[in-house]
Amino acid sequence: MNCVLGIVLRKEAREKGLKRYFSGKPCLKGHISERYVLDYGCVQCKKEYSISIKDKEIERGKLLRASGKAKKARLKNRYKISLEDLGVILERQGNKCLICGIELKSGIYSHIDHDHKTGKVRGVLCKRCNNGIGYLMDDPVLLRVAAEYIERLSMGP
């Protein structure tokens, strides 16, 4: 191994099973940093890129949450209801999931349940209940069979 100034060749690093190596040469952006054995990528460049992407995503999320535009648009386009309509629905069902009764805290983890054929909103459910009926294709027969299965096997022999 070439140990001058901690320099490790890519080939040597790969042979030793290392994930990174240090060539001592600058990358295209001028960083004198370790590089990844797998793709020659500069560790510093990848860190900076990752941070910049994360910052952009965080900023975008803050803007959308602050404006509420994304939620309003999704309600209008997908379910044909307004944010006010959603508030009325939640209030009517006591801010609770219509299946398990868990409290739905100001829209967090709450999902709008709708008929996939007609698009009509049936109510608001928690994520778990909405996914459960969704996985069983909103089919009452399958839901009953699943309930009977659980009841039958929970009783024991």
C-alpha cells in the first residue's frame, strides 16, 4: 500500500474491501476528499448534494404546509370537497375513525375514505383502517370472511 500522505489507491482499497479511498487528487469541483470505491464519487460532493436536496425538500414542504394549497388542491381534485367540507365531515363523526374509533388529530394520519366506483366520500378513517379495507378491495364479503377467519382462529380448538 502506498502510505505517502495517507494515499490509498482505488485498486488497493477494493482488494481490502474498503468502501472509500483517498487519491490526494481534487475532484471536478476541487475537493481534495475521499472517494467511493464503487463509483469514484467524491465524498464531499455527495454530502453537499444530499444536504442541498434535503434543504430544498424541507423548504418546499414548509411552503406547501404554510399555504395549505397542496391539501386544498388534492381535496378538490381527488374528492371534490373543500377543506371546510372536510372539517364538517370530521366534526360530524366526532373527530374519530369511523371503524376503530381512534381520535383523528387535526388531519394527522387521517385518510378520506371514498367509493372507488362513484368517487363519493364515505367518511374519514385512520390510516390503518383505510389501508385494511383498501387491501380487501372495499369488498364487504371479503371483509366479513376476514372477520370470521380471525374470530374462528382466535376462539381456539
